[in-house]
Amino acid sequence: MFDDIPQNRPFDAYQSFVLDCKLYWTRTIFPELRKRYAVAAGEDAPKTGAEVAQLMKDDTTAQFFGWYERHLQRMKYSGQHGLAVHYSQYREEIARALNADVPPRLLDIDPNFEQPVYYTNIDIHQHPGGVWSDEIAGYVYERGAQSTAPMLKKHATLWDRVKKQAMDRAQTEVKRVVDMGCGFGASTYPFYADHPDIDVIGLELSAPCLRLAAQRAAEAQAQNVLFKQADAMDTGLEEGSADIVTSTMVLHEMPPSHIKGVFKESHRLLAPGGLSIHLDFLVRDDAFKEYIHYGHSARNNEPFMVPLNQMDVIQAHKDAGFDEVEIVPFEEMDGALDPSMTAWRFPWTLIIARKAA
């Protein structure tokens, strides 16, 4: 699909260097920071992330940890051989591939769609201009996502695991899945590729991401998926038409009012007995991890991570109409939840609810 984009050794070397630095940050600096925190805290351990931040504010390892995270992400996108910088050289080739014809059943973009203000006001992930404003942003975002969680050996396995959790937990025959905030379609792919008998709809704000998702589906010769531009809290889809409503790493990119709206829309879309399953990041009962997570929120231009973490998501689901709500840790790779894991990782969490039958 993108055969006109040549290999570039300086670019590949630069991105490999950034990834290796991120792995060093993940596997070496983070465990060292936790050791230094344990010594500083002693027996009188802080109760909140804010108290940890105050305790560690003059610690040089803590300062370097934060600086490294912030600037590695900046380098990934905007440095000398950053993703956005590099691929802008091939704008015409990428745009031509993204705008190639696809079967009409795969793509529904609204030319009059108005983006939410919260979405356009932030260059989330430090992605220049966000993932919505540039016609090649979806492609650049897909390239960048390959190193979002550096410990994952195969990026796609994350989405496969979410899909398996959803399908295993479904208590009714699954005829339709709605994937909210599907991005460039990675989270949608396992549903439509592994289950061709299921009707799958991927919803997304970003037209550039949707175009890439549709092209990937066309490459896979998919017959059972539609990528539609819509707000997850007002999808325009038929009430009671879905058996599974899901999202992956989307809630933390919305303000609380929008998150509550997504829960209400999830309930409206589900048929009786249907499953709502959202994968996101929640820290519970660990002041040090809260300190790290809240710091990441600031350093990576993701300001709604903190409000999500402070929300009563169980009550928000009940307010939306759900009676049965469960919050469980999610193992994004083998051994991730083992107590011996010392490397940095996101606090992956599944938020699961079921509509009453």
C-alpha cells in the first residue's frame, strides 16, 4: 500500500536509538527510581502520589526519569528524524495511498463533522497537531504506536488479548461489536478478521485514522466491518443493536463529562445481556505508581488521565444504567502481573459492565 516510501537507514537508526533509550528508561531507570523511593520513604510511606512527588522532588534520578520520558517522546515525533518530520517528506505518496478507493461499505466519513473542543485543543501524545488535523496523521500515529508500550514484543498481541477477553465474557450470541475510538483500526482488526460472521463497527473522531483503518480492512478483504466517523458519546447507531461495546485506551483521552456520556451510550447501544468492556489505565492503592502515572499524564500531554483515575467509574456505570460492574487488572503480555515484574508498565485495567437481561 505504501510501496513508494523508501527505506531510510538514518531514520531507522534514529528510531531504533529512541526505542532502545525507552527500553533503558523502562527496565533500568524505573526500577532504580523505585529503590530510591523506598529508601527515602522508609517506614513512613506516603499515602498519595502528591506526597511522593513532594518527597522525590529533589531526587536526581526522579528528575532524570521525568526529563527522559518527556524528551524521548518529543524525539520520536519531532526530532531530527522524528516520525512527523520524516514522513512529511512523503506526504503525496502517503496521501495518495490513504485516499485510494475502498469499497463503500468500509468507510463512512462525515464532511460536516465537528470535532469536540477538548480533542482539538491538545496535541495528545505530543503528536504535532494531534491525530486529526493532518491528512497523513493516521499513518504517522500507526508508526508511533509501535513503540508506545516498548515491552510488548508484538504490538498486535495487546488487541488480540482484549478481543479474547470480550468474546470469552460474552454471555449471548455475538452478532455485532462496536469499537469506540478505534483509531487506525488495530483494536478492531481482531474482531473482524477472526470472526467474519460478526458485524463490526469501528467509531473514531479522526478522519485520517479512519482512512488508514479502511485501507487496512480493504487489504484484508474484510466484508464485515465499517469504519464510521462519530463521537463515542453520540454514535447515531441504533439502540440495542450491539452485543459488545468496547474501547481500548480511549477513556483517558476524554474529560469526565464525556466519559460518563460514553458509558451511557454504551448502555443504550447494547442489547439485553450485552457486554461493555473498556481497557484503560487505573491506579489503585499504590502512591508510588500514582505518582508515576500522574507524572506521565503531564509529560505526555494526556491531561485527562488524572480525572479518569479519580472518577468513581463503578458509580458512573450505575448512573448509566448498568447494575453489574467489575474492575480487573489486565495482563498485556505474559508475566506482566507477576510480582517479580520490576519494569515500568502502564496500569492496564479492564472496566467491565453488563446490561441487564
